[in-house]
Amino acid sequence: MNKQTYAGGPAPYIHEVRVGWGHCDPAQIAFTGHIPWFALEAIDAWWEVHLDGTGWFQLNIDRNVGTPFVHMSLDFSSPVTPRHPLMCEVAPVRIGTKSIEFQVIGRQDGRTCFQGRFVSVFVISDQHGVSIPAPEDIRAVVEAHLLPEPQPQDAR
């Protein structure tokens, strides 16, 4: 787990993704459709690290808590390639009554490749879309790891 502080608060979690040849399109860069997958994998890893091994699967199956996405946005600034590991910096930036927003910044070799925002709502998993307030134990963990302020876009 990331123990550094960042701008007066906890550091974002860093998740490493191995980008392979199979992730690439004919232009020899990662196929655009894989970028959200990499970001969502990083968010799932954030949950697992901060909830003691509980990721999306365990939340849904063991706790009956789902977090379906209601908004995703990505800005691209440099191609993702298999040349270097993709380091995905993940941090919650907002938690509402029934929703949470994560920021994911993907970097390779120190260069920002993409930045994204991902908003999901808390629901009862087996009731297909019945929203609920964020469970208190989850809220406490998220609030302890919120970035102090949303991070600005990097220069392109």
C-alpha cells in the first residue's frame, strides 16, 4: 500500500499494468478499447488494497454491494505501447451520499498517456439498480484516501 503523502494527503495508489503485444492494434499501440479496461483493473486493485483483499467480485458476491459506473471520461495525451509498464495512479476524488468518483492517470516511462474520471453508484447487487448510501466502513476508507483537491490536467 502507498504510504507516501501527496499534496497534504495520502498518495494515490499505483497499479502496474503489463501492456502486451496482444493489447495492440495494427498501429503497434494499445488498442483504444483496452485503455478503459486498464483503468478499471487499476480501480479494482485500489479496492482490493484498501479493503483488505475485497475487490469488486467480493463486494458483489460476499457483501451484495455493487458499484456500477454511471460516467466515464478519458483524455489521451500519448500512445500506450508494450515498451514500458503502464503505471496507473488511482485515487478517489469525491464520495457523495450514493456515489464515488475515481481519478486514474496512466503513465509510461514518466510520460502521461491518459487521464480519466470514473463515477459509480452504490447499489444492492441482487436488486439490479436499487441505489444505497455508501456503506459506512467503505465511506471511512474512501474518505481517508481522498485527494485533497482534483488534480489538474497535465500539459500535453
